[in-house]
Amino acid sequence: MKNDLLYQVFYKNLSDEKAMELFDKTVEEFHESLLENDIASELKLSQEEYTAIVVWSVDIEALANFSLFRVAK
């Protein structure tokens, strides 16, 4: 199932905590070979957004606000 993670968080359809749970669940599914795509594609994240979450531990809500605010301008 594809989820636009940042969109859901930005529009308050998903809390930051629930978004992290979904992210973690998607990572588990990836490692269990249950996904057709990579993690970023499944969650509709760019490689930069995915890297910000995984490598830099950027808060998903902060990333959603930054990413989608830039698009809305």
C-alpha cells in the first residue's frame, strides 16, 4: 500500500507518532521482502526526504511542514 507520508502529516491526517510507526512498519516489511518498491517509493518520499529521516533523524512533522510549505508557495 502506498502512502504519501508527508502529505498525511502536513494535513493532520496522521500524527507525527503514527507517521513514525508507519515508517517503521514499512522498514520491517522491506526487510521481510514484502514490498514491491523501496521504502522511499512506498511512502512517496524523495531520496532527500528519506535520507533526512534515516540519516539525520529529522522529525517527520518538521520535514512535512518544510517540504510541503515549499511546494505550496
